[in-house]
Amino acid sequence: MTEPTAFADLNDVLAETLGGMRDALGDELCGLYLVGSFAVGDADEHSDVDLIAVTNDNLTDEDVARLQTLHARLYALPSTWAQHLEGSYVPRRSLRRKDSEQYWFLDNGASELVRDTHCNTELVRWVLREHPLALHGPDPATLVDPVTPEQLRAEARAMVDEYAAWSHEGPMNRWKQPYLVTTLCRILHTIDTGRIESKRTVLEWARETLPEWRGLVQRASDDRPDPVRRYYEPAADDTVAATLAFVDWVVSRTRPRMR
């Protein structure tokens, strides 16, 4: 495997991950791919490590047991990257197009696989096909059907109400607040362009395109360092109020108009 990222210690973790998957699955492992920030080009030392592992068939109970052991071992590695792996094991037949299937999923900060639809999205498939970053396996274009701009737009619109509801769940900390702003900007950008771009590109677009929210967007862009620490710090009241107003504005902008 060539050096897939600019971080030598992350490359070591990825090599260990791929080797462990090969040991656990053998020929059942079709491919392993980086998606998310590392694929679209704006990852930094605080980024999650988003992965898609493609299997040739459904995982057996024995496969899952071996993978559970692998991920517990990976989590204990002496590298913070190992605690921020996130992704799913996707059967090859299911990867081709979006459906409602739950995959075996490893959440960021977790060491155990659970069933979830987290990676069963048009967004993940678009990034996998359009920004391929293979650690192992064939060109993803042979595994995934093209995702159209309208498919991306429809999925983005459907996500707005979910994030609006989440914005009112529990207290808003200094991680959740800029994450909400950034994610809603990404949704708006996808609706506008029919594409997925890096966070940096989207926030630059939002500062120019949404002048009334420029200050809030700039604060979200600036408030990046040490996201783990910010999870335990409450967001300032005025920032929370501005963020909730932005959420309401995005909902009103994206909701179909009554005729």
C-alpha cells in the first residue's frame, strides 16, 4: 500500500487496519477505501478517518466476531488516529446503489461494530466514486453506480429536518454548534451545485453566498482546533441563538413552497 495520507502515524494505523481485515476476512475482503475529508482533500490532524470496507458477500457471525476482536485491538494502538476510525463493511451487491440496509458500522470513538445505515447514503457513494482513494481493491467506479446531482440534492433536502430536530436536542456545546453550521452550509451547497466539496471550500462559498450569516460562518470556520476538548465546553449563549436562527432560516429556505 502506498502512503495514502500526509500523516505517517495515520498511514501506520491504516496499514495495520488493512492487514487485520485481510487476516479476518481473507478473500472475502474486496476493497478498502478512504472517504470523507481525506478523500475530498481538506483533512487535518483533527479529522475523523472515514473508511468503507467492501466485502464480496454478507459477513457471517464468525467474520463479525473476528472483526470485533480486530477493532478492539486497533482501538488500543498507541495513536489517537486509532480512536477516530469510522466506517462500514458494505457487501459488494449493496454498494452499487442506495437502499435501506443496515451495515456493520464502527462509529468515531468506538471500538465495537453495530448495525447502522450511517454509510448507506448517496453522499458516501458519490465521494467514493468521484474521489477514489483506494487502500486496497478495484476502482470504485466498477462497484458504484453514478450518483446524479438530483439524487444528491434530494438526499440533502431530506437531511435538513433531521439536523433541525437535532439542534434542539440537549445543550449545545462548542463542538455541536460549529458542526451544525458547517453541515447546514454543506447541505445548502449541495442543493445549489449538486456536488460534494470539502468543508473549506463550502465555508468559503457560504461566506460569499450568505452575507447575512458571514460572521456565524466565519466563527464556525475558525473554531476548529481541538474538537474533543470543545465537546465538553458549552457554546456561548449569543452563538447558540444565532445558530438556531440560522437553522430556522435554512429550514424555511429549503422547505417546498405551498402553491
